[in-house]
Amino acid sequence: MLTKRQLLILKEIVRLYTETGQPVGSKKLLEQLPIHISSATIRNEMVHLEDQGLLEKTHLSSGRIPSLRGYRYYLDHLVEPSSIDANDLAVIETSFDQSYHEIDQIVAQSAKILSSLTNYTAISLGPELKDLKLTGFRLVPLNDDQVMAILVTDNGTVENHIFSIPSGIDGDSLEKIIRIINDQLVGLPLMEVVNKLHHEIPQLLTKYMITPEGFLDIFGGVLKKAAQERYYVGGKMNLINTSTLKDVDQLKALYSLIDQNQDLGQIIGAPADQPIEVRLGDEMTNDLLKNFSVITATYNVSEHGRGMIALLGPTSMPYSRMIGLLDVFRAELAKKITDYYRHHGD
Amino acid sequence: MLTKRQLLILKEIVRLYTETGQPVGSKKLLEQLPIHISSATIRNEMVHLEDQGLLEKTHLSSGRIPSLRGYRYYLDHLVEPSSIDANDLAVIETSFDQSYHEIDQIVAQSAKILSSLTNYTAISLGPELKDLKLTGFRLVPLNDDQVMAILVTDNGTVENHIFSIPSGIDGDSLEKIIRIINDQLVGLPLMEVVNKLHHEIPQLLTKYMITPEGFLDIFGGVLKKAAQERYYVGGKMNLINTSTLKDVDQLKALYSLIDQNQDLGQIIGAPADQPIEVRLGDEMTNDLLKNFSVITATYNVSEHGRGMIALLGPTSMPYSRMIGLLDVFRAELAKKITDYYRHHGD
DNA sequence: GTTAGCACTCGAAACTGTTAAGTGCTAAAA
DNA sequence: TTTTAGCACTTAACAGTTTCGAGTGCTAAC
């Protein structure tokens, strides 16, 4: 059990350390604490906190820094989101003040804004696409042996993919195939599209093709690509600031992880119950993230599911400021996306 | 005027320095030179070379390194491309051994291969697009207020762009507009397309639109995007190795330059007379490149113009190896692209 | 013209001393 | 019993030294 005073000290140590980056000594605390106790008393209390595993020293006679357990305790019990800087708010609003064709543009922009605001790396993930509807599906013959498949969904996303026409199909048949597919699929929810694609459509197509399966697999691919959650990253380069830079190889590995745009799910994690959650390095699966920490904010877009935006930075981030910022940011982002849906209706 | 022996020494210094990264002293040269002269003689010769501005010292009693003038002289008169490593050649061939839908895929792949082979950054630019023909041009209505314009050129590139339909056009008119544009433009060389787009088409369209200009501007945009030379970069992260890393800001700036994918023309430069050219840092416009050097290789794809691939690395690159490698690489790349055209005909 | 020899220079690495920040502990004060 | 003042101790960081090795320029002899 921790006394009130110990909590106060722990909180102040986290605050000072995350803001200055320097280990916090008893003298510094003496100046900063709201209550007046001597540096000796502070030292005694720090020994207790260290015994509890909440503080660490970088070396025998150094000031204290929070341990991972200390951060965790702080985040679970002590942190108070600070209110957002007026200037930051203005930046958010003016940066979002554009018109967008696609949800993804808003999402991409959000990652840029957040990263430039924080000097960390931001990862943004649009609202869930689970009950997306297919509002448009086109097959466009490009030339003798290539067709472009275009897929438009009701969140404004347009996905396209080019593929070769299997041999043994003439132009006439192709036209008919396109008509069949268009007639049958446009307007349906994505899930149903996938369904039809595997059951009814192949039968309809056998008139014109011997093996429609390969042909349809390609659509499956585009669908998957469109339905796949897409991540946008802003401020990749800011990792350089964060990283200890001792280990260039590690930095490179982290970069290629992010550049793949693939496994970002493991960084951003699943939508949580809390609107804002913090995961510290050791709580994540990937070893590369050991020295990092991720703040994840979830937002709701009424019937359109939940989106997330995450901030990847050093474990010693100024959490109270960041959480305050993110809380406003997720609201602004949700507003912007809700607006989008309102104007592009569904 | 330089004597034969001086040339030999200069050449050896460049070779040793670019391979080891260490300044070269008289003793080291004594071991390596094909002729036998004493270290004292070598020192005397080095003084001459230094007087000519071809060598430098890092400090008073250090070994010599080539000056920029020294590199230039070496590259102009002395360098002998070394023959390619058998292993590297195998890597090139197996890496290219895939089938491609678009030229751009080959070009992108080439940058990846070259960067992984060299541990430097590679920038690849496909064959010139000047006398490209438009083989396909489609306008696909996506929904009530959006249209996708697709543009296919005879190098296999497909460019698409989504834009909003100007208000005051109904679906019927749009269909007609699409037909007009398709009938009039497909099959023409790009240059002619641009021409028609500004002269004949607007008149044809005035039937259905009050101001076709805005509508056509958008096509102009797509065209420009398609005709624009597109660069592919491989091994961005390798810049970290190269850079002195003292100056993180400089590294970041260089990255964002490359990430923009915009001004890469100033790095790669214009196609040159020589198949392979080297430009040293001070010969380039951008100050960020001061400590770098660029080896540019140009290749021909018969009637389809010339492409380029460039290697961005430190000034102290092992030129003879790199030039030997690039010479083979450009041939392989040209072969691959020529193959592509042969199979996808024009 | 070439070479051996030598005094000299400089960077890098190892070592030393000093300082400042911080600690733990003890004994006295509250 | 809790708090505080005081003191001895530890450590990182920094600034000097010292030493060593690699390399140079110069000179005198070959």
C-alpha cells in the first residue's frame, strides 16, 4: 500500500522525467512538490517506492526514473490528462479544413497531423469496414488481354486491380461477363458479394468460360484488398529521435516493419474498451518495440463502426499531455469523418 | 602533367580508400603497388599529387585520401570497371525472374535488387515516355457524383484518377460525354490527346455542359500524372549507413526529399551520353547531397526510349566494383524490359 | 633519382583527477 | 514515531595527461 505522499512523489517523478528526460533527484523534487518536506524525507520515501518496484536508478547514485511497473501504476491510477494547448487545437482544425473524396484521405491526413503535433510516429486506422456496402463494381477492359476491376464502397474507398484475361475468352464473352457481374453484384453488402461470388456467379459464367474459378479468384483478391483494414503512418522519421540510435539495425528493422504497412495491427492493437489506452514496450508482442510505448485512441463514427489512431513513441512520453491531446484529437477526427458520411450519405 | 608512377599511386589510393574507408599511408602502398619503390619515394610522389590538388590529408600526419578533384581525375582517366561477381549476377537473374503486368513493376523491382546488392540507395526510372501512345482511355461512373478516369498507355502503365462530376450534368449527358471522349481519343499518341483535349473536344462537349474547361482540366491532370516520369526507390534505409549520422536533421531532410518522390530528377539527372556517369556531391545542385555521389546508368530499349538507374551512396564508393556491377545490371534490365515489350507488343 | 634514417605530428585509447549530483545512513529534533 | 540535518560515499561526465602507433617531411648518402 502506498501513502498519499508516496503517490504524490511517484506522480511528480513520472511527470518530471517524461518532460525533461533526466532522472529526478530529491533536490529537484523538493522544489517541485506541492507539499513541503525535506529532501531527506523524500529520499526515504523514494527508497520505499523503489522497494515496491515502482522506481529505478540508472546507477547507484543517480536520481530515480520510473520502472515499467511505475509507469503502469501511474497510468492506471495517477495520470491526469492535461488540457490541450490552444495552439495545437488550432493546428488540428485548420489542418483538417479541406474537402475529401475518400475516408482514407481523412485518415491519412490524421496521421500526418498527429505526428507533426507530437514529433512521434502516428498510425491511423479508419472506421471498421465490417458492414461496408458495395456501391459500385466495374470491370473495364483496357486492352486485348487486360481488365481493370474497380470496386467502390460506401465509405468512398475505391480499389482497383488490373489482371490479365484468361486465354480462351473473346471480347464478346467478356462484355457479357461484365454485364452479368455488374447486374448481380452492385448494391449488395460486401459480405453478400463474397458469398455470391462463390456460389451463384460461377454457374452463370460457365456459359462463357470453361473455368470461371481463376477469374473469380482475382475478384476475391480485390475484395480482400478493399475490405482489408488500411493503416496510414505519419512521421516515420521521428523514430530516429526516439531510438537510442545505438542500434542502427534495430531502427532499420522497425522501419521496414512500418514500411511494409502490413503488421501494423500488432502495433496498434485491437479496439479497446477504454477510449484511450497505453501499452508499454514489454506488453507488446514484438521485441522491436521493447523500448517504445503506444498510446491508442478509439473513436466512434455512429453506425459506421470504430476507428483508431495510435501514437508510437518512447516509453518516457509525457503521457498526461499526450493523452489530453489524443482525447481532443480523436473527437475532432470522429467529427470530420461523421461529417464526411453526412455529406456523402449512404 | 602526371607521370605513370603518379597515376599508379593515385589509382591505388582511390582503390584502397574506397574499399577500406581508411586513409592510405606510404607503407600500405608499398605492399600493394605492383612496382617496387621505397616508401620514401612514394611519399615524395604523394606530395606532388597533393600539390596538384588530387590528394588530401585528414590531419597533418595522416595517410592520404582522394580529394574531390582526385576522384574526378580517377573517374575520368583511371577507373577500370571490375567484372561482376558471379553470385551477384545470379541474384540479379533470379530476382528478375518473374512475370510482370506493367513496366513499372519491373522498374520498381530493379531498384530493390540494385539496392540490396550494393547496400546503397537505388533510384530507377523507366524508359522515356515521350512518344507513348494512348491505348485505352476510360471514364467509369462510380456513383452519383464521382467518375474514375483510367488511362492506359502502350508501356502497360495504367493511371487512374477519381474526380467529382461538376454539378449540372445528369447521367444521360455523362454517358454521351464518355462516348465522345472514348471515340475521339483512344488510340492516339499522348501528345495528340493533349492537343485534342484543348481544341476539338471542348466544342463537342458544349452540347452537354456549359463550361467543359474544368472538366477537361481534370483529364489534363491525369495525363500529366501518367506522362510524368516516375521514379522508384529501393533501399532508402541504407542512407543511414552512409550518412555520417552526426546530423540527424540532414538525414531527415534527405529522406523526405526521397519520400516525396518528386524532385528525384535532380538526383538522377538527365540521360547522358555516356552509358555510365558519376557525379560527385559538389557537382550536384542540392546541398543535401554534398557528401554523396551518384552513379547513373543509362540503357536503351530499342524504339521505346532510354531508361536510367542510379545509385546514391557516399563519395567514397568502390567505384570500379559499382561501375562493373551497374554495367551488367543495366543490360539485364534493358533485356527484361525489351522482353516485356516483345510479349505485350505494341 | 632513389633510399634509409630520423625527428616530428597527430589521433586514438587508456588512464587520472576533479566536480557535481545524488544517495544511504545516523543521530538529533519535533 | 516521524522528520530533518548532516555527513560519508558513489558515480557519471568531463577535462587533462600519457602513451602508442601510424604516418609525414626532410636530409644526407647511395
